[in-house]
Amino acid sequence: MKMNRLLISILIVPAGIFALIAAGCGAGQEESKMTSYTAGQAQGESASLFTVPQEQMSHVQVVAVEKTRLAHVLRLTGAVNYNAFTTTPVFSAVSGPVHQILVVPGEMVTAGQTLLTINSPDYSVTRSAYIKARDTLQLTERNYARAQDLFAHQAISERDLQQAESDRNQAQADLESSADALKVLGFPDPEALIKNPPSPQIPLRSPVAGEVTDRLVGPGQLLLPGATQCFTISDTSTVWVLVNVYQSDLASVHVGDAVDVTTDSYPQVFHGRISYIAPTMDPNTRTLQARIVTDNPGRKLKNNMYVTALVQAGAIADAVLVPDSSVLHDTENQPFVYVQTGSNQFARRLVTLGESNGGKTQITSGLKEGEHVVGDGSLFLQFKNSLQH
């Protein structure tokens, strides 16, 4: 009998132990479930719910989420280029080596100003031709006047009179041709060369007023007439800004749209308008190039300078807006705002951002009109939230 009771006790004890183990496992599972639930809440709104002491609410500005019209602004990156319509290449009209260069890049010049001088035999040949043509014209004019008098007294035939008139006309044409040749060489008054012959160096004069943007020759370099470019001169009071427009933004960009151009070099804003949009798309970048004619006061915008172009491309109706100060980013760079859930209670909520303009940021998802969010003081709340967690 004693042996039977001992066996029964041995059998009962493990059963109790197994019941305790089973209970412990069940409790562990419940605790695990609770821990998992709490961790899941930590990623949502309710886990971020916290209270700010009433005496510290003065540090927090609460604003209402509003729905209003937001200007649609495209931010395009680009680079400055010279205005090709006001940029002129300067070529030499004569051959010969460069004698002296009188201007440097960056210098402002006027129309007709001498840029360099050239040692060229073309000047002496052209001047000699002008002097000969001038003397020939004077002789033929005297002959024509004499022929008119003789014809009036019937001393010569009408044919002789016509021949004298033809000789006079041909001499006049030769004189005009040689005078034009001297003007091309840079001598606008050929008659002055008869009285005061200049030095044998021929001046190369600027055809337009503007800034010398490039010098392409050096002293002693041999120039070929009509083939050697010596300088580039541009009126830099206006410049081009070339930007790339993505395919998704094409519907928002039009010729004539106003554009504000900014650069890291200056605090001021430069103003321009879109004057041209390329007809074909770049197959590599999948963008279209747009050209903006931009005013350049003070000639501050330089060639190849990187700029940002803000294109005024209409407006977004009924955009949900919050102050820029309301938007913060978490450790994963996800944007969020603090939503007011009570008089001094707040919760963190992830949002999706749209455009930003004029101190307002568009929220495309995560908020609705009429809710209240923290504006100024959101960083204070973020600090308080980190302390409470």
C-alpha cells in the first residue's frame, strides 16, 4: 500500500511541474504579444501621443490646417550663357601679323574703337588705288567739261561727247570702290589720308559696343582676311539662362512665362522670361532645353555660372497648407508634423509633402482641413518628446 502511494506522488509531481511550465509559457507568449503590440504602437500615432505641461504651452504655436490657393513654382537648374543675338565675333578684313593688342577680355568698348593694329601691305595698296582713282576722276571731269563745250560749238561729234561722259562715270565708280575698300580697312574718311597719311599699321575696329568676352589672337600672329576671328564682343546687359525641363513638367512651362533667377553668388533676384523651348527632347536626359532671356543689372551674371530658375507656372487650387516650420523629419528622413489631439496633447503624424512657396508647404496626404498642428515650437516639442521617450 505504501509503495502504491509513493508511485502516485511521483506521478502527480511532474504533472504539477508541467502545469507550471505550461502556465509560464503561456504568460511568456502573452508578454511577447504585449511587447510586440507596444513596439507596433511606437511606430504609429498613439505611441507618439504625449502631454506638454500647461506652463510650457507658451513655447508652442498651434495653427489650423487651411486649404487655399498655392502658386505653382517649378525649380529648374541651369547655366548662364551669352545672349547670342547680342554677341558679335570680330574678324580681320586684312592679312598680316598682329602688331599691337589694345584691349583685354572684360573691358567695355564702344563701336568704332580700335581693338588691335595689324602690319599689312593691304593698306598701302588700297591707299595707292584710291589716290589714282581720285586723280583719274579729276582728269575725266575736266575732259567731259571740255567735250561739252566743243559739242556746243559743233567741234566734236555726239559720240565723242558720250565717250567723255562714260570715262567720267567709270572713274567715279573706281573712286567709290577704292574709298569703300579703305573704309573696310578702318579708315572712314579716305580724303584725310591724302593730307595726313597714318602709320602703316591698320586698325581693327569694334563693329559694336559691348564687353570683350574673348580674345583669340596674340601679338605677331598672322591673320587671314575673313577667316581669323580675333575677338568676341557681347552686350551683357541681358544674358541667356539655359535650363532643362523634365517631361512631367512640360505642361506647366510656356513661352512668355515669368522667371526669377537666383544664384549662390548674390542675394538679389534676377528677372527674365522664357523665350524659347526646344522642339525635340534629349534622348539621354529625357529633358527639353528652355531658354530664358534674363536682365543682368551690373553684369553680375557670368558665362557658365550655375543658377536656379523659378518658373511661375500657374497655381494649385485647394491645396492643404501648413507653415514651413511645422514640417520636421525623423531619423529616417520621413517628414512628419505634430497634430494637436487635446488642449495640451500632441501626436506625431507622418505626412507626404508637395510644393513649398511663400513660407507654406503643401501636404498631399496625412492631414485634412480644420485639424490643428504645431507651427513655431515644433522643434521644442520634438525635444520634449525625445525626453519623454
